[in-house]
Amino acid sequence: MSGHETFQPQNKALAWFERRLPVFGLLHSSFVAYPTPRNLNYWWTFGGILSVMLVVQLVTGIVLVMHFVPTSAGAFDSVEHIMRNVNYGWLLRYIHANGASMFFLAVYIHIFRGLYYGSYKDPREVLWILGVILFLLMMATAFMGYVLPWGQMSFWAATVITNLFSAIPLVGDAIVTWLWGGYSVDEPTLKRFFSLHYLLPFVIFGVVLLHVWALHVVGQNNPDGIDVKSNKDTVPFTPHATVKDSFGLICFFILFAWFVFYIPNYLGHPDNYIPANPLQTPPHIVPEWYFLPFYAILRAIPSKLGGVVAMFASIAVLVFVPWLDTSKVRSARYRPLYRQFFWILLIVCIGLGYLGAKPPEGGYVIAARLLTAYYFIHFLVILPLLGYIETPKPLPASISESVLKKHAGAPAAAGAVRSPERNG
Amino acid sequence: MRKLTVALALLATVVAAPVLAAEVGAKPDRQAWSFSGPFGMFDRAQLQRGLKVYREVCASCHGLKYIAFRNLVQPGGPGFSDAEARAIAAEYQITDGPDDTGEMFERPGRLSDHFPPPAPNEQALRSRFGGALPPDLSVITKARSYESGLAIGLLDFFRQYQEHGADYVYALLNGYEDPPADVEIDGAQAWNRYFPGNRIAMVPPLSDEQVEYTDGSPQTVDQYARDVAAFLAWTAEPHMEARKRIGFQVMIFLIVFAGLLYFTKKKVWADAHA
């Protein structure tokens, strides 16, 4: 990637430092001069939003830890202490709790944006797989964080999810005992979850650096899914992407603030304001909304082991998407058939989320089975086949041509040749 | 054995959830609370009346352990003066100690004390109610809710409705009725429309004219229930007023900032599309 300009420090001290550790040059090339495709739309602002959300969670989390007591007798009380007696503790906790939801909202938009515009395709396979790893780490972190307030849902969610590992043949029970640090979810479980909940965000931070590094090696994809060919196709990251990302971020923060300040418990479950009671199972054990589609898949399979395998497979399948998608064209803009299946997949995922919140009975189970089957068929059958049967629309010759056409209001070039260096 | 218990509990949740799911009470009606909506604030007089109902009726069985007497003075609450709150605290005997001789002793309450529990421990409390445990009421309005369905639930996002817990408490206190003819309940229980499973170990706690109001408010079960539900909404969320006030400031800031960024973005990008 050729930059628009290089970093030449005028300040003598800065130049001295730069010759010894070129960190400012790295920042400059990554966040100032970095060439970004000029046709990016607002769906591309979610990468930046996710980085900010990670920092928000880290900062609020680090302060919350100063007041939290990770014991089965003290956890619930300490959360109420934070809510009542710590200065702006209610704000920190509501930001952190709703921040988790906003983090997942942003990551789901980010993932589906990648699916729509084919951002996983050659040469971005490693970038995509790092993203799947990040998603898994986020899920583990969020799950363990949800256990910490030690309410009824915390306790029973921990019990249900850790028990999934007992489905592993032969060693399952031993693994569950090892995870719990005892023979049921109890204080040792709370303490190790607390420790790991503090550790994992820093692991996420590390993998985010790799994710951004991989992104900066291969460059961003774009809504047209065609490669950058010249400087005319790009604009410098600063100010263009910086100001656009900032605008997207602040709009996202308006939604975030809506939750934090006005409906902070909207996404939570009231049972989690009841202290954990190992002797009383809540009538419904439901996970947080962002796990509901996976929970639906888990319960759709009539065998415990099968359900666990299906749930993990539903995430694992994402790793193979770069090779399951056989189409040469990246963006769904130019893939009339894939575009329709993309929307069907999105509706199916939302449907699974709805079913995950419903009791596993009657029609709900049948619907969950159908949607689960469709989810896998999409990735394992439809995606590979589409590449062979679909006739893509003609691709624009270049990003700049596509942008200029659109803004001139002229119709797209008829019969434009397909991007020749697509496989380069 | 414990493993078996956990396994059975799990089985109960996964397999028998529909059976348990049937154990829901009637859906409470929504009330017009002074504290709902983006600018909703607590009614000071109502919170003071609700505290009176709590102290004279609820407190004999229900704790309020997260609330200290100093909270009664804090802004956004019932608005008692420092002296009034001290006087309320002094009406309680608090167990303190150990003293220099190692003995526990009783003394009048201070602002820093919390509302004393109705019994020294959970077992003592349970034994009074045949094994049933009257829950602590500090966060009860956040720990209770009811299903409104998908459409209303989504609508609640836009109209910022969060008062389900107060609705439930108000409905429950007004929900006592005679059991259906074919149902027999023992004397320690009562029949309540809104309680999950309808059999509630709390016999009707309120009756008209039970608590004396000095501000001319009607001395009815309906009014008592309304006032104590509002009071418990405050105990569950004592910083609600500050939250909404700061929230409004944050919203104004974010919207103005977003507007400025939008026009900055337009200017920066003007040449990129030419």
C-alpha cells in the first residue's frame, strides 16, 4: 500500500526519538496517511466503534474491580454497594453492563457487514479468522462477566453453560468438576471467572492488534469489493476516515446513552436482582440476548452432546467461510442471488434469537430445528453452490469510477469488464 | 449427591420449563408513575408516605438492608431534613458491639446505620412463616417484572418504560381475592391474582385506614400500595433522578456534537466525491 505522504518530523527532539524508535511514524502511517478506499459506507465505521467499546469496557471494568468483592457472600452486596455508595458507581456499572450489549450489537453488525461485502475473501482470510477468534473470546468474556454479580441468572447460567462440557464422552464430568473447582458452581467458580474476566479483555486487546495489523497489510475491503488500483481510489485516513468514524461513533453513543441513562435494565433479566440461590431454580434460564441464537441451536438438537456440537459448530463454520464461498466476486452488490440469501440468513439468525428466548416446547422447538438446519445449509450448501450457478453483475472498472458515477447521477457503466486482477 | 441435585435441577429447567412456565400470575396493569419517562422524578410526599407504610406494615417481615438512614436525606429521595432523618433513625434500636467487655449492646440508630432486619437471621425469619422467606425489599422493583410480549416490549424501548416492578408491587398488594371454589388453601396462605402460582405466603397486609396520613391523602389500600411501590422504586434506584438529569445533558451534548461532526464530515469529504 503506497501512502499519500510519509512522516517527516520537523521537531529535532521528535526526529531524534524517531531514528531510535519509529513509533510516531508507525502511528502516522497507520492512522493518518493510511490510504482508505474512498467508497466506504457507514457500515465500515463499526471497526472503530468496536475498538472504542473495548476501551470503554476496560476502563469501566478496571474501576469496578476496585469495589467488587469476588466471593459468593459478598459479590451481590458489593454490586449494590457500587450502585449506591460509590461515586458515580451506578454510571460505571450501567455503562459496563450495557456496554457489553452494545459491544455485541456492534460486532454483529461488523460480522454481517463482512458477510455482505465478502470481506473474508482472498487475501483477507487470516483477518477474518482472527475476527472469529475475537468473537469467541468476547463470548467467553461476556459470559464470565455476567456470572460476577452472582444473581439468580448469573448462577444458573453458569451452571447450565459449564454443564455443557459434561456432554464430552468419558472425561466430561471430570472436566466440569475441574471447571467448577468443586462439585457445583460455587465460590471457587466465581473467583476463577473473575480472574479470567479480567484477563481475557487484554487477550482480546492483543488479538485486536493482530486483527488491525492484518487489516493494514491487506488493506480494507470496500462496498464494491474491488481492489484499490491507484491513489485516486483512496483518501488518507486522516481526516477522511477519522471524521467519518467519529460521526458514526457519536451516533452509536446516542443509542448507548439511551440505554445507560434511561432504560439501563431493559436488556437485563429481573431475576439477576435476586441473589444467587443454589436451591431454587428460576422458571426460565435465559442467557443475555446476544447468546440467544446459539442457545436456540443448542436446544434444537434433541441430544445433549449433539446440541453442544451444533452450537460450537455454528461458530466454527465461520472459520471456513472464505473457502466455502466459491464466488469470485466479493460484494453482494454484484451478486444478485447471494444478496437474497444474505438477507434470509440475517432473518434466520434473528428468528433463532427470538426462539432462544422462548421455552423449548411445541412449535418453538420445531421452528428452532428448521432454522438451525437452514443456518448450516446456508454455509455448507448454498454458499458453495452459489459460486457456480450465479451470474454476477458487471463490476465497475475502479473504485473512483464507481464513486464518480454514483455522485454524477449517471447510470452504471453497461458491460463494464470484471475486475481482472481479482485473484491477484 | 450434589451432582445428582444439579443434574436434576438442569433436567427440570430444560425439560420441565413449560410446566413451570405455567406458574405465572395475571399481568399487572400499567400505572401512571411520577418517575416514569425521561423527565420523570419521584414525588417527595409520596416517598415519605411510602416509607411510613413500609415502617408500619412491611418492616415487620421484610428487610431493607441496602438502605441507610442517611439515604433519606440524599437528593433525589424522600427529601427528609437531616434532623428528621436522625429522628427516624433514633426510633430504632441497633445492635452494636462488641464493647470493651466483649458484649454486644443496643443503642439508638444513627444516620450511618441501615434499616435493621426483621429477624436476626434467615432461619429465624423462615421459622415465623412456616419455611417461606419474605424477601428483602431493597431492589424488589428491579427483581420483579412481567411479560408484555414482543411488540409492547419493543415499544417500551422507545417510550423508555422501566416501571414493571412498581406495577407488579402495586398490583400484588391489590390482588388478593377469594380462591376459586375448587381450590383449597391452608390458613397460612392467601390467594393472589398476580402472584406466580397464586398461592402466596403473605396474607393480605394492608387494610383501609391502617396507616395514618397527615397530608390528606386517601387512607386506602389502593393509595398505600401505590405509595409503597413508589417508595420501593426509589430504594431500588436511589440515583434515578441524577441518572436522568445527567442523561439529558449527555444527550444534548452528543446530539450537538454529532451535528457538528456531520457538517465537518461533509466539508472534509466534499472534494472526495467530486
